[in-house]
Amino acid sequence: MRVTEARIRDRLAAIRKDIAEALKRSGRVQDEVRILVATKYFEPDQISALASAGVNLLGENRAEDLARKQEMFGNAFEWHFIGHLQRRKVKEVVPRVNLIHSVDSVRLIRELGKRAPERGVNVLLQVNVSGEESKYGVSEDEVEALLEAAARTEGKVQVRGFMTIAPLVEEPEDVRYVFAKLKEIRDDLKKNWSGCFDLSELSMGMSNDYVVAVEEGASLVRIGRKIIEEGP
């Protein structure tokens, strides 16, 4: 379907209202939650409508699509990488993004350390809270090993927080535990790691469950389908 600027503005206004209400319910009224638009749902001509509608943060799942779209739109957006990152694609992705959401292995951290620019590379560690075999990410018990690996890069890999993907369910309440658990993991790790990494970001919640994620502490929500799907 055609995604018009007016439609995007209307959908974003509704999403922002949902987020504001979720923040208020959870006592987070002073916190900021950033909306990342997942561009795998948008063709280049539609991305122009995103810019006109005031979107400033995009996330891409594939290195090839990131390169293609960024070469067209450049600094019109802040770019994040949100898909599974293969080590052979690190060199291509690192110079193009402000944040990589999906770091899930020591080997990947080592490669990022090798390819990081002088300023370093900002990452989130992906945690598979639900334990689904179809999901990438490490278990709770493996997270600290990734922090230790990042620390060994001597500032080249900066861990800004954590990311998770909840199971797809009809009722968002059914995955509230996923988001609450990720926040609990982050809060526990901050006790020992706050001197090394800020760990302030929690990237969690997508089109079907972002409200619950915000109530549980999300600082970044990844929205795609909700902007373009049929309906009011």
C-alpha cells in the first residue's frame, strides 16, 4: 500500500501518545523513549515520506540494504543496525551506524574491536530472554562474558545497554515478563559494570508490544508494521 506523509504523521502521533501514556502509568514521565523506524518495511521512495513526517531514527536489518538506503539519504537520519550481524559484514556496517543493537557473541565483539574507528563503536548486547531457539541472542548466564570481552577492547567497543526480541503473541501482556526480565538483568549488571559502560539503553518492544515494553523500561522501541499496516 502507499505510505503517505499524512498517514505516517497520524500513525506516529498515535504511537507517541501510547508511549506518553505508558510512561505516565509506569511513573517514568521524565524519561525519553526514542522511536526507531524499521526500514525493512519501506522502499526508498517511502523513506522520503518518513523524513518529511519528522522521523529522524532508522534501523536496518541487512548490511546491503543499509548501504543502499544510506547512500541515498545520508545524514537525513541517524542510522542503527538492528538485524543479525555476521562477522564478515562488520567492516561494511560499522562506519555507517551510530548503534548496533544485535551483538551476541565474543567473536563478534572481537571483530568489532578490530574494525572500530578511533571513536569506538556503540553496541547493545542481544539477550534471548524467552529462550526461543528461533531467536538470536545469548542467555542471561552468558551476558557477563560479552561485557568482559568488550572491556578487553580497551574502549573500542562501548556497550550502551541491551536488546531483546519477545515472542510474537496475540496479547502483549503475555510477554511482559520478557521486558521486565531484561531490565532486571541490566539493573543487576550495572552494579558491577557502571564504571566501565553506561548500560542506559534498553531496546525492546516492536509494533505489537511496544506499550508493555515502555511500561517495563524501554528507552528504544523498534516500529515498522504499525506505520504501514491497514486499519485506523
